[in-house]
Amino acid sequence: MVDGIVIRKRYAVIVTTYGEVEEVTVRNLWPSSRKILRSVTRQIVKIPEALIYFIADYRSTKHYIKWKRNRYHSSLLAINRAQTGMLRETIAASTSPMLATLEVTVTDAYYFVPPYLEEKLQQMWNHYDGIIILPMIPVESAFSCGVACQMVVDVFGESAFGKVKVLSKLWNDPLLHRIYTDYLLREVSECMRPPKKAKIGLVLVIHGTLVKDRAGNTPTLFTGLAETMAFFEVMKRMIMVDPENIFTDVRQGCMNHSRGGEWTSDTIEIALEGFKEEGYDGVVMFPYGFFADNSETEYDACKKLEEAGFPLWQYIRCINDTPEFGHWLSGKVLDGLQSLNNLQRALEPLDTES
């Protein structure tokens, strides 16, 4: 307070995710592919700098041909912007007493497409007292939320975490489990509820993770394997005991990479093949490991379900910008703001002494 005027601290909330190109051109795909190789792929496979451009160009051309042929356009950025707007509105409408002392700006940024997260951090650094980074991926690992942490360290060093808080462990919240279960069962269409006693399976789709490196050893980096398995188990239990449940069984469907070693074995393909061999009448697919639809969910995963040839099938979109999810998300962000504010207040006497 200065001369009776309350000075409100300025905080920024950056809603971030991988990001995918919206206008599908090779020119747009190239820089995205290069950043993916530098930020993620090089953590598990050593790639000479000279090969990065070659591999990135090959991957870009491959994606361009595949997406153009199938007339696919990613909805990820549009969804993330909608989630950002929803979060901004929900926080603005909040009655939290903390907001009387804080001015909060909510914006979006991405790992692999503009506006880039590291550039937005640099732009905001001197204009805000604190920054909350919200990675829109429920299970953290070195390949997902860890990318945000690494970018903070790369730009500002280890000491930055007195000013920046990266939200994590979003998957481990009973309220999210409840929101997911209610949303999923509400979205199941009537065609998946035939009058006769049918066997309907559910595939819960998530990004797979590294189990063993190329030498057969446990990876030294944080893979999120235990968290991935725990998330699946808690979601399966909640769905199966729900009074509205229609599923005979629930199985994990991991989406893996092909490089770096041994990845999670319970893949989408194995889940679908198992349901087919056991005579299931239909399958529902829900990407619970993603907060927003993207090329891996609404294109790759959905295509596998469509081509499996079940008489009955349904792809249920990610939680995206549903209101219940938005209110839950704002609660996590407000908790993060309070935590960061408390930390900074605790550190103020130490800063004064130094």
C-alpha cells in the first residue's frame, strides 16, 4: 500500500500445450518439426545437428501429404484458445478474496508453434510479479509438461521458480476423475445402448511413454509411467462402478513413438484386437490422456477405431472447453496463484536482507 492506495501485484497465466499448425503447408510444418526434434526427441535418441533438418523435412512432408490427402486440419490451437478464453472469464467472475490484491492476465502460448512459450516468457518477465504456466496435459513427463519446465530453466535459470510456477499432477485430482466420468457417460450415444444385452468395450486413450531405453535399462529421465498407470486404474474403477456405466470392460490404449527403446505395451491396437477376438459388439473411445483434441486423438486414434470394423463404435471428443472442466481448471489456477503469492511473500524478508 502506498499513500492509502493498494498496489495490486500483476500475475500472468500462460495456458500452453504442444501446438499444431493450423494452415497445413510444408513451410509451416518445417519449424514445428525441428522444434519437436530438439525439445523432445533428442531426450531419448541422440540426433546429430546435421540430421535434424533432414529428419524434420522428411516428417513435415510426410504429415503434409497425409493430412492433405485426408483433408485434415488440426483443431488443437482453436480449442486451446477457447480454453484460454473460458479460463479468463471464469477467473474474472471468481469471488476469491485473493483477486482483490492481484491483477491476473490469462494468455496462450505453445511449445512448437507461434506464439512460442519461451518467447512469451521473455516478453512478460519484466512486466509481471509472477507467472503461472498451465500445461494442458494431465500426466506430466519429460516429454510433456517437462518441456515447459525445461524452457523456463533454459531462458531464466533454476532461480526462476521463485517467480514462475508450473502446474503439475493435474491427473491426480478426484474432482477431475468425477468430471471425466460424468462427461464420458453423458456423451455415450443412444446407438451404443442397444436394447439387447450387448458387449460394449471402452478404450481410454493416452500418450504412451518409455519403459526401457535402447540398452534395455530403465530411462534416467522422468517418463510418467507410474502416473500413467495410476491414472488409468482410478478412471477404470470410477467408470465401472458408476450406475450409468454401460461398458463390459475398460482398457488402456497407448499411443507410442517408434524410437528410443521399449514403449508402453497396452496400445490402442492391442485393446481393439482384444475386443474383436472376444466378440464385442461395439467400442467407445475416449482420449482421457489429452485435455484437447489434436492430430493424435481426432485423426490417428479415431481412424484406428473406425478401421477396426466394429458394428457399433463411437469416438467421444476430449474434454476440450466443457464448462465443468473450465470451472475445475480455474480452481487449480487460483490455487497455483495463491501458492506462488504465498511463496513470494515468505521470500520477501530474505530478499530484503540480501
